[in-house]
Amino acid sequence: MKPTKLEWEDVIQFEEVEGYGKSIWKNEDKYFLVSEEGTVASWLAVYDLPQELFSLLDSGERSLLEISWKIKHDSWPPTEEEKKASEKQFVLKGLTPLIANPKSWELFTQEELEALIPLAEQMWIDWRGKLPDDYVSPLK
């Protein structure tokens, strides 16, 4: 969803919904989400907050972070399982993260590592000439 054309000066004339740190505002029967955006230079963006999403927030069923994500991305934030599956797919595309980042081993079973590590090591050697000096195989 795209931000509305409302500015902060417009929003502060609305009723602040307590408990959300100046992030949720109400004007008559409409709710709004105010979000700080940007990295180096930040600004406030105002989004329409549909009643059904506000109800999920107000009931405690969803957090402000989840609601904000849903509004901005038109989907719920990924679950931990979805994040792990995505990370695993990333590693499988190139395999060299298995050498560069030992934490990536946690995404795989021992059987998977036994099949993947020799391939990853060979890819690394083909790319860099040798394995990193501090590399310790999870298979030893």
C-alpha cells in the first residue's frame, strides 16, 4: 500500500490512539498508521489503516510491527520457518556461504552437509585457489 498524501501536520489534528507511541491515529471512523521511513534522511509517512487490521492490533493478535509490515508489503512478515527456508535456498544457489559462514551449517542436517560440503569446498577452491586458512570442515 502506498502512503496517503497526508502530512504529519494533518495527522496531529486527529485523535491519537493511546498505547502505540504516536503511530496510530483516528479521524472519525478512519485509522491511520504513521511510520518513520528512510535511512540517512528520514521522514514520516502516513498510511490508511483498515479497520480489520486495527482490530487485530487492538486485540493483541498482531503486533504493531506485523501490522506495519502488512500495510507496506501487502503480506504478513515471514515466519521463522520461512526465513530459514529462504536462507537455505540462498546458500544452495552458490554453496560458498557454507565455507564463508559456518553459521549457515545450522540450516542443514548432517546428511545434507556431508553431501554439500565437498561441493562447496571444491567451488571455493576453484574460485579462490585454496580454502581459507581458518576454515575447519564440519565433517571432521
